[in-house]
Amino acid sequence: MLQEGMKAYDFTLSDQNGNLISLKDFRGQKVVVYFYPKDNTPGCNKQACKYRDEYEQFQKQNIVVLGISKDSISSHQKFATKFSLPFPILSDPELKAIQGFGVWKEKKLYGKTFMGVVRSSFLIDEEGTIIKVIEKAKPDTNALDMLAFIEQK
């Protein structure tokens, strides 16, 4: 997993509307990139809705929010519409950014081991360097934890 002080993996992915978005498009701005396992699951719904609810606070500080999972564009479109998400949700079915950031890891659930996305978030500075990593982010508090860090700076 990428750590604080490292350069963020520079990706180009499609959002829920099919638009290509690159991390480099946001040079000169701070960016929160959060990774989540799957659209329309309880934890992921909570996490996305919390970022939605706090979105104005991120905007006030000129911070871009991007959500990423391996779900399809059409799945993301339904997810973003259902929860009125005001920020891009990026589709990464080939795991480019997911593996680039190192969040594709072995997980265990009910005694079974499998590979999946570890819910994580990254704050990236204006030059593309990671300044905060929240590994194994909690869906209920991830957005607030990131805002608390930002407000300390």
C-alpha cells in the first residue's frame, strides 16, 4: 500500500457518466481518493453517503473527492443516482488504480480467504504526493476522519 510521502499512482478511469478522469487533472488542488469494495452494500453506502453529507466541507477547502471501486460504470451510475452523490465515482474493473495504490489485498470473511479491496482513503497534495493514508477506513467515520486531519493542517 502506498504510504504518506510517496507519489500517488496517476490513474485515468471512467466515472459514473462515462467521462475519463485522471488524477493529474487535479494538480494544484488537494484530492481525497477513497477506495471501497462494492456499490450498494451497507458499509459502502454509509461511506459514500457520509462523503456526500460532508461534501460541502471538502468544497470549502477546495478539495476534490473521488470514490473508486471495481464496479462497472452502469453500477456506479445507479449507485450515484440512488444516493445523490455529488462527486465522481470511478470504475476500475481492471484494478489499475486499486493495485496502483496497493489496496487489493487478501481478506477473510466467515473463514474464507479471498482477494478484495481494503476500504482505504488517501489525501493527495497539490503536487501529487500522499499526505495522509487511512488504512482499513471505517465507513461511518472515514469522511469525518479525513476532514479532522485536514482541519489540523
